Amino acid sequence: MIPFEEMRNLAQATPSRIVLLVMDGIGGLPHPETGKTELESAHRRNLDRVAREGICGMSHPVSPGITPGSAPGHMALFGYDPVKYQFGRGIVEALGLDIEVGPGDVVARGNFCTVDASGNITDRRAGRLATAINHELCDLMNAHVRVAGVQAGFFPGKEHRFVLRLRGKGLSDRVADTDPQREGMQPLPAKALAAEAESTAKAVRSVVKQVQSLLADRKPANMLLLRGFSRHPDYPSLRDIYRLTPACIATYPMYRGVARVVGMDILPAGETLQDEVETLKRNYKSYDYFFLHFKKTDARGEDGDFAAKVKAVEEFDAALPAILELEPDVLIVTGDHSTPAGLAMHSWHPVPVMLRAKHCRRDDVDEFTERACLRGGLGQIQAMDLMPLAMANALKLNKFGA
Amino acid sequence: MIPFEEMRNLAQATPSRIVLLVMDGIGGLPHPETGKTELESAHRRNLDRVAREGICGMSHPVSPGITPGSAPGHMALFGYDPVKYQFGRGIVEALGLDIEVGPGDVVARGNFCTVDASGNITDRRAGRLATAINHELCDLMNAHVRVAGVQAGFFPGKEHRFVLRLRGKGLSDRVADTDPQREGMQPLPAKALAAEAESTAKAVRSVVKQVQSLLADRKPANMLLLRGFSRHPDYPSLRDIYRLTPACIATYPMYRGVARVVGMDILPAGETLQDEVETLKRNYKSYDYFFLHFKKTDARGEDGDFAAKVKAVEEFDAALPAILELEPDVLIVTGDHSTPAGLAMHSWHPVPVMLRAKHCRRDDVDEFTERACLRGGLGQIQAMDLMPLAMANALKLNKFGA
């Protein structure tokens, strides 16, 4: 891909619209009994229609063999080199919880955990604490934890997860995780990874100590673990690079968080795919780029539930006609990575992709499956190249060079 | 490929095993009479079985149009960018002769040559000197050449070739070639290419002067030419990057040398493919990564002997079942470059590759040939991406990013 500085000179705002539909974790592997993948096993009337009318291929989120997390998977789909534009865990979590993170703030992802009498971790997730108790504990800490010159805020997430936000002068995110990511060990002391982080590390150690005494008599959550100290990334936005007015429609906070980093407006997406499609229809006139995220394909893949992932594909397929009715100038359907039910986790396998647009140079592929997309006109493509391709097909990119 | 620093954070040691089988120079071109390549002409029962059970593609050792030498071809297969991780000529030659090169040593490739009365080169190879005379000359020089503070060692190779090894304190490899690579000129003086190389250049000039008088009355070898001054490369090892315990099984010194540079243990490989397979079986429990090198396909290709290269493929095919019996978790079969018999040299053509593993997402390819692999699920891949792909398929790589 050409550098953003060059892209800026080529991009122009036009009335044409790009819709990116992300079926999270869509790529799969064959079921041992049928030899068919999840996509191959599903009824895909509408997906196949797009394949027939468009150009298909296989997308590599990062590079061969690399299994991406959700943040790099999506950054690539938004046109950002996922190795260059990385996120700390803390910021991903904070953005996902809609927490305001200022330019000087440092955030970390926290777990409530259980330690035994000698301080060794016995459960890194405190039995996947009830979310209500998590709220209660965060309230308690917000009421009592005090550090000189630093404002420490605790924001509850789901189950055992929370975000610690530090606000103050001269903070640094170069602080090591206190989470050893293993049970049977003591939490690690917060250590500065650079000289400029000494005072931040000291503040974190003070926070940890205070929380430890506050929680001492609680069960099962009697300690906390912190990881991924990070700042808000200051990355160029889609508006800036591509002159787009972009919007995000996602029911899960994490994806909204990543979209916010690249400057998308976050639309209230509701709870279901139906809600998301309604949001898209309602806001269709107001934006020229939409990212619509469908979580279930990934979630069912991570559950290792092949049949349920097939059903999720079919749910998406059923929702597609309402999107096609909008007649987007450029429609892309793909995933941020593969999540084969047989592996029950994100994987390194390339992801089927299709792009439909008036001038897309159709190929012979007439099915949206891993096998069929292999023979597609896009070939094997870097995920981050899809964004310029979308822009080109929307006739939003001028000629490069004289 | 993501940088090694990132890879280090993803790699984990597991009991799974990777076996890389390199059929040197395996890619070919059609025979003018049959229209079939060497691979297409061979009986390939076992190779085709692996193709059927795995995922296939075409591998580019360096980049389109670039014909690789053996060192870059193998570095790419080991996952190293062959443009970034280069070898000097001297070190390649030294490794090929199994010469011990210490961290402070400097080596150069030498030619015995013929000069006329006025010192102009009349034959850069001294009539491709008999190897026995080469040995005799090296003995002579080892007995007489003396430089203060530097130990100069001469190691005979084949015909007119030898290696000069300098051992001492403060040596530098920034010394210009004395070989003008042209006849009718005088050998060039050994010139320092950097200030820190002045004393090394002086030592080289002294060596050259002494050799010149030692050889003055000899015919046809009455002078020497030196090129490719280099040190042992200090590259990150496969242990370091991938947490592997790797072993090399190769009958030719050159390949052992390259494997040593990336930190492989060198197993005694014997003389034949049979010996190599026995070595693999004997050591199978002790390592989690094996590189097994088969030379004949390249050697017969370089001979321009199409039928003999076909036979070499069949010899390899016959040896394959014994390797398959070990049931490696990940098996890769490919070459380091193409050596079409019709060209009788290394070539730029991409190389067929196949990978077999439990979760490899099989394609429809059922033959290990250039034509069939073109349609494979790996697509056209950079050779250096095969290593992360092997790691992923061995489930030895964690997720990248949150």
C-alpha cells in the first residue's frame, strides 16, 4: 500500500458510499465428517449472490501464519498496517467500555483475581465474578483509593474485568504488567520499563497496595492484576487520510473502540443484527463509509460450536437483502480473521473476501466460501489493501503520479 | 512477515514437530519433446499423497525474477529475509569447506590465477588447476606465509579455489576485493574500505606479496586473487526467534554451514538420502524442527541432465514413506530455488511447495508439480513466510495483538 501521505493527495470526497460488512471470524476449516467448512455448510443465497456479482479473494489480516487479535484484524480492514498501528490491551479495553481517555492519561486492563494466604494467585479471574459485584468493588475503590498528584479511576467491565485509568501530569505507559498470566505465582510488582515511567510505576504500586487492603477480606476477589498499560493512540483518521465521513455500527464495545481510534462516528447499534441493519438504514444518508460488525460468527467459532456458527452465517445471510436494497456503491463482505469451530480460537488462515461495485471486474466465483474465493480475481490480498480498493471502486481516488 | 522482535513474543515451545524437506533446485521447466517438467515426468506416488493431504502453492525465494544462490535460498526457507540477512562470498566458501570460522576471524574466497611477466592476469583460474596441486600450494603457503600479529590460513577447495582465513585481534572485513574479475589487468591492491580496516588491509597486502614470491616460478598458478572478505554472520537464531530446538541433516557442507548460522545443531548425516532419513529417525525425539536437505535434484539439474533429475525426484519419492511414518505434526516439502535441467543452472522460477498438518485447510491439489501447485491454497508465497506458517500449523504461535 502507498503511504498515507500519498493517499491524502489522491483521496477525494464524493457522494458514493462504501459499506464494509465484517463477519467476525468468518473463515473456517472443514468438519471432519462432511469435509465442508462452516461457510460451505450454510445456506448462503444472498452471500452467493454478492459473490456472483462481485470479485472475490482471500485476505491476509497480518501475514501468513500470524493469528491476529481483534484490534489488528480490524485495523487492517480499515487500511492500517496492523504491525505499525498497534494497540495496548488497556486502551482496547477502555475504548470498548466507552471510557473517556485524554491525551495524557494512562490506562490498563485489570482483572479481579483470587490469591491464597501466601499471596499466590489461585484464580486469575476470581471465578468470573458476577458483573454486579465488579461494579460494587469499583465503587469501593473509587471512594477510597487516593494517590498524590494522580487521579485513579476504576471502570467496571464484564465479569472480572475492569479498567484502571490514571490521570495526572507526566504519566508514562512504559510500566510492566503485574499480571504474570499464570496461576500459582504472586502478582508481579509494577516496574518502570523506562526512566520516565518511575513515578507512574510508583503510583501504580500505591494503587495496588491500597486495593489489596481494601479487598483483603473479600471473597473470591481479593486482589487485582494489571496489564497493557497504554495511552490513547494518536493515529491519523479515515477523515484525514481518505476524506471520508465514516460511521461504526457494532454491538460490542471493543469494535466501537477500535473504530473510534480511526475517527469513526459511533452510531447506537442496539443489540441485534436486526438493530444494526436498522441503524445502517436510518443513517445511510449521513455518511459515506459504514463499518458494520457481526459478532456471532466469531463467538460461535470460539465456542467450538460448528452448527451454531453455520446458523450465525445463515442469520447474516438472511439480513443481507435489507442491506443490498440500499444499493451501496461499494460493498465488501469479509472477516477480520478466521475462527474455525474445530480450533475454537482465532486462527492464521486467510479469510474469504468479496467486493461488489459497478466497475469491480467480476470473476467466475459464484460462492462465498473459502475454496471458491481461492480462485477469485482478488487473489490472495493483504487485508490492509482492501481499503484503497474500496476507495478506488467508489471512484474516490485520483490518479497517482503524472 | 512481522519483525523478529514481535515473533519472539508470539512463539512458544511445544512438543509438536516440524520437518522441512528441501529438494534442492526442485522447480523445473518442460522438456521440449514431452512438454512435461522434471517433476511432471517423475513417478511421485508419495509426493502426490502429501499434496493430496496438504495445502500447496508456489514459493518465491527472493522476489520475482531473482535467481537465488544457495545461501539466500535457504535463509528464506528458514524464515530470514534473504536480502537483509546476506552472506559474504568468503564466508559461504568457508562454510562450504567446513572451515571453522571464529567470531573475530575474517575470511576471503581465493583463486589461484596466472599473470604474465608484466603482472597482468592472463587466466583468472590458472587453467582450472588440478585440486591436488591446489592442496600442494596451500601447504606451501601455510608453511611459509607469516604476518605479525595475524595467523593466515590457506584452505584448499576444488580446482583453483581456496579460502584465506585471517585470525587475530582487531581484524575487519571492510577490505576491497583484489580480484578485478577481468583478465588483462593487474590484481588490485588490498584496500581498506573503512578506517578500522587499515591494519587488516595491510596484513592482506603482506600475504599477497609473500605468496607472489613463493609462486613466482610456478606455472600456471603464479598469483592469487581474493574477494568477498567477510566475517561469520551474527544473526538471531531459530532458538531465539522461535524457541525451537532445530537440527540440520545435510550431506553437503555448504548447507550445514548456513544451518549453523541460524543456530541449528548439525547432525552427522552420512552420505546418502538413506543415511539422512536414518539420522532423522534416530534423532526424532530430540528436536522439534528438522531441516533435511536433498542435493541430487539440484546437482542433476545443473548438469543439464533431465532424465537424471527425474530419477533423483523418484529416489526422493521412494524415501518419503519412512519420513511420513514419523507422522510429523507439520511437514513441508519444497526447494530453495528452481534448477531446470533445460537451463543447467539455478533459475528465478518460483518453487512448488506443500505443507501438511492437521489444521492446514487443504486445497484441491492432488499432484506435487509446478502446474498443480499453481492452483494451491497457499497461492504464491514468499519463501520466508513458510516458517511462520509452519510455526502456526504446529500451534507454536500465540495471537498477535489484543
